[in-house]
Amino acid sequence: MRRCVPNFTVAGVPLAQNTALVKVGADLRISEQVRLGMAYVGQFADSVTVNAVQANLAWRF
């Protein structure tokens, strides 16, 4: 059975032009089952600067 979905438009903030994206990260293996990760993510443009730090902890069992 085929369903028809109506068209829709999504509006948002325009993306910055001439943007540099940077991501640097590392994972540390604490044990055979546990890993700790950290990363920096940055976006740099004339009109926009975005900085973020991400961290994760993974435990396999």
C-alpha cells in the first residue's frame, strides 16, 4: 500500500558561508571493557563562532 505525504517546507537560520570546521578528539582505553573519550568541535566563520566539548564513557559488558 502506498501512502501520499503532503509537501512541507522547513525554515531556519541561513548557514554561514566560508566556514572552517574543526574536530579533535581522543579515546582512552581504561580497561578491556571501559573507554573514555573527549573531543573538541569548533565552527569558525566571519559572523559565527561555535565551540563545543563532547565527552563519552562506554562500558561494554
